[in-house]
Amino acid sequence: MGFLGKLAALPKLSGALAGRGGGAWRRPGRSCAGVPFPLPLPARATAAPRPPPGGRAASSASSRALGKYEEVFRSCLAEPEKLWGEVAEQIQWYKPWVRTLERGSLGSASWFVGGELNMCYNAVDRHVENGRGDQTAIIYDSPVTNTKDRITYKELLEQVSKLADVMIKHGVKKGDRVVIYMPMIPQTVYCMLACARIGAIHSLIFGGFASKELSVRIDHAKPKLIVTASFGVEPKRKVEYISLLEAALARVQSKPDKVLIYQRPNLGHVPLTKGRDLDWEEELAKAQCSKCVSVPSDHPLYILYTSGTTGLPKGKPVGTPDAGAYFRVLAEHEVAAFFTSPSAIRAIRQQDPEAALGKQYSLKRFRTMFVAGEHCDVDTLEWSKRVFKVPVLDHWWQTESGSAITASCIGLGNSTTPPPGQAGKPVPGYNVMILDENKKPVKAKTLGNIVVKLPLPPGAFSGLWENEETFQKLYFQKFPGYYDTMDAGYMDEDGYLYVLSRADDVINVAGHRISAGAIEECILFHPAVADCAVVGQEDPLKGHVPFALCVLKQGVKTQESKILKEIVERVRTNIGPVAAFQKGMFVTQLPKTRSGKIPRSALSALVSGKPYKITPTIEDASVFKHIEELLKKN
């Protein structure tokens, strides 16, 4: 899990993203957004030389606190250049910037103009040079393959710098794209860092992604190199990456020059295509350590497609032997802080409601649990606090933001016991506001559109890859002067944000805007319900009415009709008759993407008796057929 946590934090350190209808990308120079809040700078990556004389080096101010939350937040609004300039001095620069912030048209912004740096150097090399080479950088723990490994910064530096040399020898240079189609193994991290080391732009695609969708991403990114593995491993099967990749390459127009293949140990050897394929171990055995390449602060670091995912499968405890595996990892590796999703917690609770399997483990080093990726209902939050006996803090971010938009910045003095249901306060640099459809601010606790006043801070995305028109239209046209998050929610009087659902997940019931997330929150309070999804079902009188799909906890004996009646009454009491909630159905499983998202539009069409589309990111497409059959019976 230590490995997984570091992998998840990597985009915060570097910067670039992907987008809808095209990859979004972020600039590495904007990465310093995450350095001081709310987490310490992650340590990961590989080696390169010190910045040349005259390059700006890490400031001694890096150890001092920047101040309390309110002070820092106000400074970000009033003097963003001053504050972010101080923050940026905490990392190493090859060439100092000329201007901290350059404002463009329509609220766009360029940060650290004229500056040059290398994210791999800042993530790995400088830690080795500062005497931390023997410190563990990555802990890899795979319950599926029963593999455990610890990689030090020194070992990480060697692997990444040699891999960078392999890429250079095969023609990859600054600005070229590299597609990484790999399982969640340490070699995947090596690839990302090696690309950053030489200025190549990496695009990480979820391992096992269907060949058709993989081909679309390859054609869009036009990579010079693809890095993949022989196999992926799931609880009951091997995933043959090479056959999936070959099928994808048969479709594409933009074929890569080379394919670098990592042969997974003890899983069998896949044959190489002569003239195209490279063997990972053979290539690294011949490689030298390659130095870091200096790149401008606005140089794209990575492309990430929002319609895909790099997250863990949800809906079951991530393929672990049992629900106690989370506790085992926390105890064995003396984890202090843990990031996970509400879906994963609900899956543990469904299998082990009293967390009996976790009681054998001591969590004496465990201090904080962070949840994100989806709205965390209050019942799941309270169960987690009771079971893990640490603060459980929800926070909210998006692929486009690259780091948290709202959070409990405990390093800046935010409370570790915030109100239930919130996702934190705006992280310094994000001026979050709630607007109605007429672009006017709403009162506290009033549902509206969550937007961010421009400019976006360092660390946020800078565009959609080769699709500037869609970038402007999708994110900035509806609310001029603001970034449209396309999420819906409200703020309370104390500045806490409550993210309820995507803006298009708000159900219009006879002219009343009802949040699907708010109804789900009510339903999940019922002691028999483990998970649920609420979508709009077409209704001839009201336009749409809420329809709930619920998963019961194991061992529930109560009649479903009685549970549904109790759920309906609870929603009526907490949200009101205006929600017009009366319909629901119990299913064995909910369809979710590999990143834990519910495909609401497809489910809404399904329960309305209309044709629906199953996206390639769905973890188990057969769940739709199961729901369809139940609907026919009812």
C-alpha cells in the first residue's frame, strides 16, 4: 500500500493531465502547488546531476511553516505571485523564472515564466544527494502475487536513470510521447519518472484496458515508444497484455517505433516481435545512468485521459484475500497516513461489518485516513472512524486539478474533526464559489454549480492535448471568468464544501433540482444497505423521479419490501416529499468504472427502458444484464 499511496501522489509532484474528448495536460512548473499543503513533498523518482551553478536551489524556508490556513488562503488570493514564488523556491531549478505569474486572456495564466527544472530530479536525485539514498522510497505489497519489496531512493535512481538511457538510445527525446500500458508494479513508476527525466511526455493507460479503447489513445497520443508488461495478475486469472496491445496496434494509424516489454517473473515468457520489441532486462543490462534534461516550466509532463482510469478496481476489497488485508498492510508497514476510496471501505464493511478480521492487527502508527474519488456518505465516514480509530478526512479533486481542490489542510491547522459530509475547505490557491444557473453567487447551504475563480493555481491542467477549442468551450464558456468543475454542491457558513454529485447528476423532479448524492446519503444510513446508486427514471407526470439501486450487506434477513419502505420514509423525512422518491430495487452488485464511479447516464437510460451504452471503463459489464433482468421481473 505504501507503493500505491506514492503512485497516487505522483501527479501532484509533476504535472499534466488529460481531458474529455482529448488528453488534458499539465505543466511541470506548476507542480509546486502541492508542496506545502496539505502533505509533505512526496519522495520518488530517479537520478540526475545537480542543477548547474546559478540555478535556483531549495530554500531554507522549506522547513518553516507558511502560516495558518486563513492567512495562507488570503495571501493566495491577494498576492498569488508572492506566495507561490516562496513555495517554488523550495524545489530545485536549473534556471530561475523571470515572472512568477503571467495572466493571459479569459483568465488563463502561465506560472514561473522563463524558469527551467526537472521533476525527476526534484522527486529522486536531490533526496539521494541529501543523504537519503538508503531510505525506503517505495513499498510494493501485492496480495494477489504474494510479493513484497522495498526500494530505496538509491535503487530507484539507478533503475530510472538506466531506463531513461534505454529510451534515449531508441530515439525518445524531449517532447516525444511514451504510452505506459502496465500493471500497478514498481516498474510503472520507473517508467513515469524516466520519461520526466528526459523531458518525454508519458500517457499512463490502465493495464488490461480493452484493445479498441487502447488504440484510440495510442492514435491520439502518437507515441514513439510503448512500454508494457507480459501479463497482469488478477485474483483468478492472468491478463494477457501483449495480445490486447497487438489487437490495438492492428487498428492504429500511428504505430510506435518500439515496444519495451517487461517480462513478469514466474508468469511465463512472451515472444518478442523482431525489429520492434525490446526486452526490459536485456536493455537495462546494457544501459548507463542518464542525466536529467532541463525543461521549461510550461513543458507538458503527462497526458491522462479522463474517460480512462489509473485507479484501483472498486466494489470488492481490491482483490485481496479477505477484508482484513487492509489492516494487515497498515500494521505490517507501519503506515501513518492512508488514502483510499469510500467504495473500498464499503466493500470491506459489506464483507466484515464489525471489522473482526482487522482486530488481530495493531495500528499504533496509524494517524490519519484520507478518502477521495467519490462522495463519502456520512455513515461510511462514521464507521471508518469507529473501526480505524483515527481522523477520517474527505477531500475533493479532479483529474483536471492534479491535486486537491478542497481538503482538511491539517498542516495549516484545519480541524481533524470537520462536520460530517463535507469535503474540506478550499485549498489555498483555489477560490471556490457556488453559482446558480444565472451565474450569481448563492447563499450558504444552497445547492448550485461548483466553480473556481480564475486564475487556476500552479498544479492545475493547462489544456486538452491538441484540442484548445474544446478546452475553452467545455471548462470556461458556461461561467466566464471561472473554471467549471461540472460538479454540484454547496458551502456552509464556515467555508466547508459539500460535493453532492456531478452537475448532470442532479435530478429534475417536477422543476425541483434534487441531488442524487443527497438521496444516496440518506439511503446509506440504513443499517442493511452496503452501497447504492440513485438515478433519474423518466416519469410522464414529473419528468423524472429518483430510482434507487441498492446492495444489501451480507447476512441481512429483513424482507426487501420492508427495507425499501424504511428507505423511502427516511428520504421523505430528510429531504422532503419534493424528492418524490418511492421506487427502488435490490441488486447484488452495482456497475462501476475501475476508478469507482457510477455510470449514471447509462443506469438512468436502463431503468427508463431506453438503449444504454456500456463504456469500456466499466469493471464488470455483466452487472448491467443482471439489473436488466431484475427490472423485467419487477
